[in-house]
Amino acid sequence: MSSKICLTGIKPTGMPHLGNYMGAIKPAIETANKGEFKGYYFIADYHSLITIHNGDQLRSDIREVAAAWLASGLDPKKVVLYKQSDIPEILELNWIINCFTAKGLMNRAHAYKAAVQTNTENGKDEDQGVNLGLFTYPILMAADILHINSDIVPVGEDQLQHIEIARDIASSFNHAYKKDFFKLPKAIVAEGENKLLPGLDGRKMSKSYNNHIPLLLPEKKLQKTINKIVTDSTGPEEPKDPNNSLIFDMYKFFSSNEEQEAFAKRFREGIGWGHAKAELFNVVNREVAPIRAEYDKLLADPGYIDTVLKDGADAVREVSSRQLAEIKKLIGVS
Ligand code: TRP
């Protein structure tokens, strides 16, 4: 097994949707199963605390997202799965690297800038509703990455700036102590733009557009949600262009080449939208049915999830406590 570290953080914000699954969960699990890297995947619960101020909700969001990843095939024997808040070393490092982070770097971070801009546009004080967790979000994220000296970090495109910031912080630290102590982490963007699963209205699938399909719906609800896909008024017998159809675009994600050819032929011959949606449902359901079954089993036994996370925390702390001890020597507090 390679000693290069591949790390990624998962924000617990409730049930993942099919776009998260196809674009992030599935590829991350495939990467882990290849065994080229030592995988460390964690639930970024302290990042969620920035917005979720309700204990019961955060607790169940954490369990749900852990169950969704495990049910999707994450093997805790191959990947260390842990919870950020179980690793005190991350928070110690968080403070240390605060002292190597220019405030101006945070002023320029997209998420903070967007919050300020929204406030300004609405005629509010620019910092209204902005807590310091949001402001320093990128520093905690850098600590997540650096506490075990990660080599690669698979992320979505929206996170690229955060990885750049982590590299900046690592360089400032290295520069101060004239030592290549931290590796400069590399972002890996798993999916090209055109590989992103579209949502029900054809835009990128996103909870904020409310065009998403939750990963784990009971069959009937999944069917109903798929029926909401926006279609035009072409009559059932009229020939249709598969290359200009949202249903076909989504179908491609869940089917083999032969299935796609057969489906395309039916489009050209004329297929009613209702039938096309039923076919799409069949292939989506084929993919998610085993995940749904496993997910329900896992949530019925939260003790198992807790054990996986606890074992993961023990394993990662072995690495991070050694690293932190070296850092403390280097900076002169021990
Ligand atoms: N900010 C990431 C997101 O919203 C989650 C995250 C937190 C993360 N810490 C990380 C991702 C460290 C990669 C590495 O998706």
C-alpha cells in the first residue's frame, strides 16, 4: 500500500443527493478501493457547526452522512473514516496555523465575500450574521489537511480556493522555520463540468436550486420525483432527439453502452415521456436499491457507525499526534 495520503472532508448537511453520489461519493470510494493512496475520509462536523445550531439535528446529520457513505460501499478497512471533532490535534493545529495566516487572505475567501456582498446588496451591515467560524473556515480546512500532511485532496471545483489557501498557509509555516515541513497539498477535481449529473430542471443538481433527487428515497417517492423532470410538449409518438433530452442525459449516468443505444433507438422511433421516465426510474433504482437497503440496516444499528468512527479516530490520532509533537518542538512550545 502506498504511503501517499488522500484526504477528503464530508460536510454533514443531511441526506446527500444523487448528484453528490455520482460526482463525489462514488468516485471517492472508487479511488479508495484502487489502493493507490492511503485514504483518510472524515466528517467535517465542526465545519457544519458554523450553520447548524441545533444539537439533535447535527447529531442525526452526522449519522446520516456516515451511513450514506458506508452504504455506498466505503470500506472502513480500506479507508480511515473519522469525525473531525474526535481529533483534538486538528484544533490545536488550527490555532497554530491561525498565527501563520494573513487576515487579508481570509477577507478574500469566496464564502465570506459572498456573505458580505449579500448583506451589502440588502442594505445591511456587511458583517451581519457572519460568525468568525465562517470567516476562518479556510483555516480549519487547512488544519484538516495538514494535520496528517496529506498529498492529494479530492474536492469539487467550489473548494479549489480553499486548497490554494491551505498551500499558502503551509508555505508560510515552512518559510518561517526554513524547512519543508508541510507538503503542499494538491487538489484533485474528480469530475469535469460535463460529467455533473443535472437536476430535475436541467441545471446543476443542487439543494439550493431545489432540483435535486435525494440519494435514498423509498421507491414510490423516487418514482414521483423522477416524474417531475421537465419535458416539452412533443407528442408520445413523435420521434425525439436523445441528445437533446434531460431524461436521456440522466439515463447515461446509470446505464451500460448497450442500454443507451437501445434507449436512443426508442427515442428516435418515438417514446412517450412517461415511458421514458419509467425507464430512467428503473436504472436509477437499480443503482440505489442496494444502497437503500444497507442504509436502513446501518441506521437501525447506530452502535456500528459509532464504532467505525471511534476506530477511525484512534487510527488517525496515531498519525496526527506524532505530527503535532514535531510541530510543537519546531515552534518552541515543547
Ligand atoms: N469544505 C468542504 C466542503 O464543503 C468540506 C471540507 C472540510 C473539506 N474540510 C476539508 C474537504 C478538508 C477537503 C479537505 O465540501
